[in-house]
Amino acid sequence: MTKKLKVGVIGLGGIANTHVPGWKASTDAELVAGSDINPAVFDVWREKHGVQRFYEKTADLLNDPEIDIIDVCSPNMYHAEQAIAALDAGKHVICEKPLAPGPDDVRKMIAARDRSGKLLMTAQHFRFGGVAQAMKAEIKTGVLGQIYHARSWMLRRGFLPLSPTFIYKKNSGGGPCIDIGVHILDLTLWLMDHPKPVTVSGVARTALAHHEGAFSTSGRNRVPRDIDVEDFASAFVRFDNGATLILEVSWLLHHNTQGEEARLWLYGTEGGCEWPKAEFVSSNYETRQFYNRTLLLTRDTLEPHALECVEFARAVAQGLPSPVPPEQSLYVQTILDGIYRSQAAGREVTVSI
């Protein structure tokens, strides 16, 4: 039997727990170690997940010669530094989204990947759900024709994460753009087959978080008045192939939804589609009829956060390409950075990959 790859996790907070089922389900890897600046979580992980090896210092985990894969689950602003250090230490790296808040750091991570010869992947779990996988396969048949426009949003009604990890720029790098916008934008670009963005006209504003009495449905707790990231952003993006995209994201919005609503539409010359409905629409111009059809799907065997870990381990074990290459994440972060730059400039800005 081939020896399993050994996995170590950096940052043992909430998101790391969603990765554990994937490492447990993998036939190619096993979770053996963790690192966190808060040693109080070690006993919890030892009892809950059976992990026995822990380090308070990230460097000690990276210097462990038995570790093959590093899973970076720390706050956003630490991703680049830790992933680059892991790659330079000869480890394969899967890193939680965003790969880094800004495109310059993503480029540095790609350079470190190239130096090391190891795999680097962004944990964009939306791609791994059964609906997304089925829609991607259908779109690849050419059923939409040329995709010339997209609309995508990820909106919440009063559901703002109150942890300092999210609401202060020094930790997060941004608000819902960086937190949830990265999810729906990555999925949209992936389904569009990654056209190259050339301009962004965007708005990023704190519209409701500074309102007197602003609260989050998370415990009905008040939003700290010193929050310094946006709570709403929108953008109009142009691509080099002539396609366009409208993007909207928010943590706090007077929008009639329970919790969170994530949707996207693609419009092509031969048809359109909507996620997550897995619905495809088209027209018969000879009979002047409209057609709607919905893909029949089987239930996911694992939650997408887990599936992304399984697929990364398989790619490392079999010498396959990264399931989510950092070059694709560079497209995502370039657009999100363009929103912030457009907000600051008060006009449309050009972007370059």
C-alpha cells in the first residue's frame, strides 16, 4: 500500500473544522498535525479529531520533515506569508480563500510555487458541489454558445461576521468582497472559462454597518462602531473577449432573504443558465418556442469543503495539476482589487493580470 501523505493545518479555527472530514475521507492523505497561536484549541482537536501533534509556532510545523501538505486556514492577511514559507519548505499547499487579499501577493505565491515545484491550490469550495460540477460539464458541450454576459450576487440580510478576523482590514484585507464575493466571483469566472478582465467600475461602501444600532443576526449582537471594511460592494466588469459581468455582494442589506442568497446567471448566444437551480434555457427560432430544462443531479457524497481536500490530495498523489490553480485566483483578486481602486478613484479603472 502506498504511504499516505501527511497533512498539517495552520490555524485551527472555524473553517479548519470543515476541512477535517475531507482529510479523513481521503485515501491519499491523513491529518497528523496542527499549528495555532492559541494552544487552548489543541486539546479540542486532540479529542475531537484525533490529531496528536501540535505546534504554537508555524515555523516548527513547516520544519517537520514528515509533513507533505500544509493546509492554510489562518486569517486572510497571513495567507501569503505562510503559504510562501510552506512552499519554500518543500510542502504542497492548499490555502483557504482568498488566496491573498491582493493580486501582488498572489503573484508572489505563484513565484514561490514555481520555485518549489510543489502544488498550490485555493480552497474555492463552490466549484466542488455537484450542481457546479454538472453545470460546468454541460457548459463545456457548447450549449450556451458564446457567453457574453453574466450576473452574480451573494447577499445577506443582516448577517455580518462579528469576529475581528473579518471586520478589521488589518486581519481580513476587506469586507464581503474578500469574504463572500470571492466565492461567487470565482464560480462565475470558472463557469465562463476565465475570460481576461480589462476594466472594473466598482463601488465598495459601508452603508449600514455604521448605522446607529446596527446588528448582526449572529446572536443579535451589535456591530462594533470601529468596523473599517465595506459591508456592500458592486461592480461592472469588462473582459477582453467583449463579455461583461455585474457583481453584487453584501453582509448587510435590506433584501428579502433568509440568511444568505447566492445566485448567478450566464447568458450566451445559444442559451442561458442559472446556478444553483441547474436550469438551462434556450430558444427554437424556427418554431418560435422557449425551452427550459433542469439537470437531474445525484446527492453529493461529501460537503464541498471536504471534497476540495480530497481532490487536492489526489492531485498531489497522482501528479495531477492543481484543482484550483493560483493563476485563476489571480483573476479573482485582480477584479476585487479593481473594485477597491475604482471606489477610491471614483471612476472605472483598468486592470491587468
